[in-house]
Amino acid sequence: METIIALASSLGLATATGLNAYLPLLTVSVLSRLGLIQLSEPFDLLTHPAAMIVLAVLAIIDFIGDKVPAVDSVLHVIGLVISPIAGAIVALAAAGNLAAIHPAVVAVAAVIAAAGTQSARTSIRPAVTAATGGTANSFLSFLEDALSFVLSLLAIFLPILALIIALVLAFVAFRAIRGAVRVWREAMMRGRDVGSRAGVNGRH
């Protein structure tokens, strides 16, 4: 049972990094520093003051930048690389009771969870921008940050609930990516139709 709980905690934290790469890392480092949790070696280095300062600065930059048009798109592309790495790190850091599972398996599962969530964010944001003219981007970004933080706490203190939420998010992400791809294709088709009509009118 302890192995299942620890795995749920690791996957919950990894999913949270897909929403915000730095908040889960900062959260576990603060909780460990306060003595509420214990991180596996060598990831206990996350509790070093220098590491915590760097994580805090990165979290602030990401929090602000993700609410700025154009900058958020750049951060999301970077996140496709950063989030899976952060997901693997935070999952392995929290995997103290996973002696029965090889760390490589935990890392791969974490990378998949983080990458899937981040990919969904990257796919959804352009569709939201197109639908709302960018007015909803800041609100959506705030919701992602809040969910990342809450999911990080649940992964530590209520890991089974965090895993259930992570699975729901995986389903939502799958549907969202499909929807975003459909919207993108429809927009491309409309653009081609407009271009074709403009070309015909120009010849006349």
C-alpha cells in the first residue's frame, strides 16, 4: 500500500509540473525545509537556500511571463522541455517508498505525465487566444498556477486524491488536444477558403 501511495504522490507532482514547472519543485523544497516531508537523496539538495532562491525566482518569472501575450507562447515551447525534466526530478525526489519500483520506471511515468499535461496547455492556449482575442489568457494562466499548487499539496498530503485528479486531467487533456487540433484545422481551412475567394475576385 505504501508503494501505491508513494507512486500516486510522484505522479501527482509530475502532473502538477505540466501546469507549472517550478511551483511543485518549490513546494516540495519548502515543505522539506520545514520538516514536513523528506526528499530522497540526492534531490534533498532542493532544500538548499540557493536552490530555493533560484526556484522562487524562476516561479515568479514564469508566473508573470505566462500572463503576457507572445511571451506565454515562448514559455510554453520552453516548457515542453523543462516540464518533463522537472516532473522526473520532483517524482524521484518524492519517491522515497518506491523500493519495489525501479527509479527509471518512475522517471519515465513522470516524464509522460508532465509532458502530456504541458502539451495540452501548449495546444489549448492558441485556441483560447483565437476564441477570446487573448482576453482569457491571464485568467487561464492563473487557474493553471492555482491548480498546480493545489495538486502539489494534494500529492503530498492526499496522494490518492491527487492521482484521481491527475487521471481526470489526463482525460481532459486528451479531449482538449483533440479539440484544439480540430479548431486549428478548421481555422486553416477557413483561411484557405478566404484566400481562394480573394484570388478569384482579384482575377475578375
